[in-house]
Amino acid sequence: MIKKINYNHSLIFFISCIFLSSFDYLRSNSFILICFFLILILGVSHGALDNIKGRKLIKILKIKNISYFYLVYILIGLGIILLWILFPQSLLLLFLIIASYHFGKEDSEFISKNQKQSFLLKTFKGSIIIVSPLLFNQNKTLEIFNSINFDLSNTLLVKTEFLVILLLLSFISNLILSFNKNYDEKSVLLMDFFSIITLNIFLNPLLAFTIYFCFLHSFRHSIKLIFELNKNFKKGIFLFIKKALPLTFITGIIFIVALNFLNHEFKLNESVNMVIFIGLASLTFPHILLEYLIEKNEK
């Protein structure tokens, strides 16, 4: 059932991307506050069950006090923010690789739960999220990176030839992942690929990322979590909302407070970019580490 849901979802998402890209009003505006709240409500929620996964991990590791998990999780997140402030260029490459891997891994998990796919393959697949805005809307994308203290102007990531090669590698990775898979699974990977391309050709980079992050990446991961909570989809949805709401609410409050604080020192668009991308990075690193530790210790 989950594979059928993913196929229908990708088809609707693909058609929606083409439809949305046809509106001049959407193409000429970034809708920065709408993007902020969409990511806050829909985007962040797909990682809001990490507290449950944390309980699972400490049980595996035979640690009795859940407080240790929360302490380490928070310290890693704060550590990422501190490193971003102090050594932004040093963190840049690691961030781009980890982000690409994260997107590539979670967006293709529906293919096979136990399939062993290489780190490189998943990273190339997910790199389209970084590459496509730089290739199709470079000036506005560089503005976003500059606002979060990342200077890409002297890196390979501004070279068209290099970006085209990465885009081709991302496409080839999708083909490899879909090898020996059924028609629906092949279609999902290809529709996702061209949906992301379409968004980044026609829309502002932040809006394109928000639509992808909230309505493809987060949606798909949430569907997976819903079925893990309960095989009955309707019951699983209510259970997911109930369990995800507390951490989503807390994270939302932190993001809004951070935005209010930064807005006194920076322009609104710069403040939103900082909160979104630095905030997501501080959540992504401990989230990926948690997933890795659970997978490793369950073997």
C-alpha cells in the first residue's frame, strides 16, 4: 500500500510542479514568510518522532536515563550552530555532502527497506537539491548562501560544467536505484527528479526548496513513519500527529524566537534564511546520527 501511495503522491506532485510553474506571480515572488511557516509546520514535523527513536536507541544500548539522549541530541545541534558561526567555510563541504546524502537516502527508502545502497549513490541522488538551484538560478541561490555565511563564489559549485556533471550523476544514480524495480518505482524516481528540475528552473530557490522539502521529502518520510506507528493508515495519521505535535511545537517556538532576535540585526530575508537553513542543519545532523546508530545496532 505504501508504494502505491508514493506513486500517486509523486504523480500529483509532478503535475502540481508543472502547474505552479506556469504562474508568473509565483515565478516572480519568493513568499519568504509563507516558506518559513510551511517549513516550520510541515517540514520540521517529519523529524519530530526522534524522541521515540531516542527511546528505542537507549533501550538497545541499555541506557536507563532518557535524559542522556536529549542532552547529547541538543548539544550536537548547538555544536553545529556554533561551528557554523565560527568556521562556516570549513563546515560548508560537510554540510553539502550530509544534506545530499540525507535527501538521497530518505527519498529512496520506499524502494526497498533492506536494500544496501552505497553512500556515494545516495549522495549523488540527493545532490540535485543543491545542484539544480545553483545551475538554473545561480544569482539568487548565491544570495541565500551568502546570507547564511557561506561564500561559494570561489568554489567549483559556481562552474556550469561541474554542476552539469553532478546533475548527470544524480540522474544516473536514479537509474541505478531503479534497476530491476517495477514500473511504479521507476516512475516515482524519475518524476521526483524532473519535478525538482522544474521547480528550480521556474521558481525562486527558496520557494522551490520549500515546495520540495514540505510536500515531497517530508511528506514521504512522514508516510513511512505513519505506517511504522500503525499499519492502519487512518489510525497511523492520528497517532503520528499526536506524537509529532509536541516537538514540532517546541521547535516552532525556538525558530520564531530566533527569527525575532535576528530580525533586529539583519534584513527579514536574511534572518529567515539563517533560521531555516542553519536551523535545519542543526536538526539534520543529530537526526542522521540517530538513524545511523539505530540501523547499526539493530543488525
